[in-house]
Amino acid sequence: MNPVVSGKTRERKGSDMAEHKHGEMDISAHEETFHGFVRFMTRAVIVIFAILIFMAIFTS
């Protein structure tokens, strides 16, 4: 079941993989993770800006 390389294309012979059907995968866990990542990064950027503003005001 290893890919057979012929020229520049790869062909699979005797593959036991399932057929891919577009739009049938449950991506709710992926979306939840992505939204958590965006939320974390937004908060991190706000904290970094707050630290920079604090440093600009109080350090001389």
C-alpha cells in the first residue's frame, strides 16, 4: 500500500482509505479551538499594548 512513484505523479494502488466527501466532516472541535486561539491572541496583544503604554508613561 505504499505510493508508487511514476514520473512526477504519485499513484496509490490497493488503498484501504475511505473516499473523501466534501462538507461531511464534523469540524465543531476545530472551530472551537480556532475561536479559543483567536480569543487568547486578542487578549495577549491587549496585555502587550498595556505594558508598552505603561512603560512609555512611567519609565524615563
